Amino acid sequence: MADYQVHITRLHSDHSFQHFAASISGELSPQNLITINPSMGKGFIRKVNPEDGLSVRLWNVILNQPTRLFKHAVPATGSRGFNLVYIITPEYCQLKTIGTHTQFNNYDARTSYLLADDVAYDFEIAAFHPIQVIDLSVSSEWLKLQFEKRILPFPDLWERTVKTDAPFVFSDICSTTVNLTINELFEIIIHDGTRNSVVRSLVVVLVAEFFKKMFNRQPAEAYAIKDVHFEKIMEAENILLAHLQKNLPSLEQIAKSVALSESTFKRHFKAIFGKSIYEYYLEKKMDLAKQLMLENALSVNDTAERLGYEKVSNFIEIFKKHHGYSPGVLKKKRTP
């Protein structure tokens, strides 16, 4: 149970950031930097506004007690906003609920979330550990402009993103390209909050990478229809992603948890993602395996154990089938 409860305010104005600083008894500087009150912990939170419709908030804190950060749903008023959240320290900052749904994601790899303003969510933060997070707030007008400039060349995806009335939530494990961009963005903002043009260009890279992932994982025919079970399939996908490091529940159990029959679940999942549930699950699991070995320097045996394989040989066989080479080859490539 978290000892602190902190409401995450929207980033659409300096006034909201001032309100957020007051709510945590932090000291706010004219440079939009909040210094954490010593009674709560140490560190700071910085906000930058590279251009209209785009704001970035960086968290670099250590808190004295377990803390729950929560954001209320903001009723849609014609112009939908979005939050893109990057968890840099996933061991100590976990997404716990989205709307009324409890999440069970326990990733060791960095994770990103795209959530509409009209979606409530909260994160749980561990005490006495470094917490590093970057969250972006973008207006639908800013996002639309990127599509119109063809920085995000996915017009059908834009229509689905903005015009659906349903809660909008996507999550993904960060790729190597995204991690490098996040690292660069973090270093720039942490030391200097005035380099707006550089911050904007890095944010555009992150947003483009996220939408490219969304585009690639959904076949074109899925955009043409407004799948009546789209949101339920997204909920089911979150369950799959939450079990990458443990045994997957049966398809019957997953289908039941999102109020679908197993046959409907299978049919609509393949229509949206273009592959079977187990194909998708293994693809994500093997992508995570590669990332754990590259970025966390885990051995092949440790990675297999982390992902729930009792026999390392089974893990090696599936990894090789997915990537085209054995995990041992990957480790040799990484070794200088």
C-alpha cells in the first residue's frame, strides 16, 4: 500500500505545473523546475515547452516512502490530448491501473505508454530508489500537424487515434533506437531546459517510432473497419505483455477476463494484429529476451530463467527460430 498519494496534473499550462508543485510542497523555480521537499525525498521534476501543443516533464527523484501517482480522466471537450510516458527505471516505477483495470506488468525493460487524456491511470513508485521518467503531453492539433507534415506518414492511423470515442491506450517495450533517443533527451533536459529545438526534434523521433510500431503491428484492413471488439483486444494484449516473464494464462481465461468467447478472441486478435495470439506472444517474448541480454547484460541461462523457461534448450530453440541466430551468438557479438 502506497504511503503517498500524488495527483499528476496535466502539462497544458504553467499554472497546472504550479498547482502540481504546491500539491507536493515542492519549490518551483522560474525555470519550471520543482525541487522535491526534503520531507518527501530528494531530486527534481523539470517541465519544458518546446512549442505550442507540446510539453515535456522529466522526473529525477528518490522518494522516502512508497508513492502512488495518479491521473484523473479529463472529459473530452472536442480536442483530445495524449500522454506518452517513458518509464526509464521500470524496476521501481510500475503502471498499476488503467481506468478500472488492474495491470500486472512487471517489466525489467523500459516501457512506453500512449494514453489519451480521457483515460485515468496510476503508477506505483518504490521508496529509496532512483525514479526516472519522461512524460510528454501533446495536443491533437500538434499531433495532427506532424501527420500533415508527413513526419508521421500514417493517415489511417491518425483517423483511428483521434476519432474513436473509446478509451485509447497502447503500450510497448522500448526498442534500442527509442532507448538511445530517451537517453539523449534525458541528458539534455536534466542539464538545460532551454534547448527547445533539440528537445522538439528528439520528441518527434520518439512519437514517430511509437506510431510506426502501432502501424506495423496492425494490418491495413484493420483500419478500414471499426472493430467492435477493438478495445477488448487491446485489454487482452496488455495481459499478454504482462505475462512475458511468467506463464501465460490459458486463452480461455484471457478471453473470459475481457468478456469475449475464446473463438471471438482468436478471430478478432488475428484481424487486428495479423497473426495468431501465440505467434504475437512469442514474438514479444523473444524481443524482450534480446533486449534483456543486450541492455541488462543477462546471460543466456539467466534470460531463460527470467522469462519462465524451465529448460534453457527450449528457450534457445525458440529464440533461434524467431531471430535467425542463437542467443549465444548475440552474447558473443556484444562482448568487446
